[in-house]
Amino acid sequence: MASSQQHTVLPRPTFDAPVKVLIVVSPYYSEIAQGLLDGAKAELEAAGAAYEVVEMPGALEIPTAIGISDRRSNFDGYVALGCVIRGETTHYETVCNDSSRALQMLGLQGLCIGNGILTVENRAQADVRADPAGQNKGGGAAAAALHLIALGRKWAQTSKGIGFKPRGEDTLMAGEADGNNIA
């Protein structure tokens, strides 16, 4: 069982400036969602981060809500929380794959997102993973968002520039070394 396996937990990042996070949760399975939410809130509070919570009907709406929020608000990061339990149809694969893929695409665009959408075979697996005293996947998703925010802030002042480097006096263009200035 996964709960007996050891894994590394990185130290919680620290911040010099305030952090504001949006938690987007689907309460489709309300008890599971509450456990995930409790774990995420505890992790954010321990890091001194401010947060807001919005609810979406299901896992598929979570990435869209994050995308809308990114365009219209000022959050530093996001925590996606929900649960998809395998059913009798292929809808499970669609919801799991599409919600995960959409969150990944948003992340590749630069958003700091911790993915806490559980994808499980049954309710018992979800209960163990959502429990803040158990696997605490909500807290883990919040921690992931915090680590991404910290990384983004670390490199925020570094700019690679776009296109060309400005021409300095000590930089010659082709043809200038022999006196053939290019106009």
C-alpha cells in the first residue's frame, strides 16, 4: 500500500513578501474535498500565505477557473483540489486526463499550480489520500504551489532579454573592423 512507502518532503519555502494563493476545489465528493481543503489550508497558513477558496462543480472546471483567475486577478499561485473515482464508463479517463493535461498546460505557461486532484479506483483510496492526518494530498498540493512560487520569485529579477543584446561601444558589426561601416 502506498501509505507505507517512504518519500522525501522538501522543507517549506520561506518568503520575504506576502503570498496570495487561490484554492479551487470541487466538492463533488464533499467529505473528500473537505479533507483536501483542510490539508491545503493548514499548509498555506503554516507558510504565512493568504488564500481564497472558490468551488467548481467538477474536476474539469478547475483548470478553466484557474485560467480565468490568472487573467483577471493577482494570485501568486493556485491549488487545484478534487477527486475522480473510477466508475463504470470511460468518462473517468476523460476527466482524469483532461483536467491533468489542462493544469500542466497552464503550468507550462508559467502559472504556479499544485495539483491535488485525486484520481483513484475507489472511495477507500480517496479517503486515505485526502485525510490531513493520512497522506495529506491537499497539503502536498499546497506545498507544491508554494515551491513553484518560491522558484518563480527567485528568478523574477533575472531576465534573459528578448531577441538581440544591445550593441555596446566595444561591439563591432561585421565590416566595421576594417573601416567599412554599414549604414
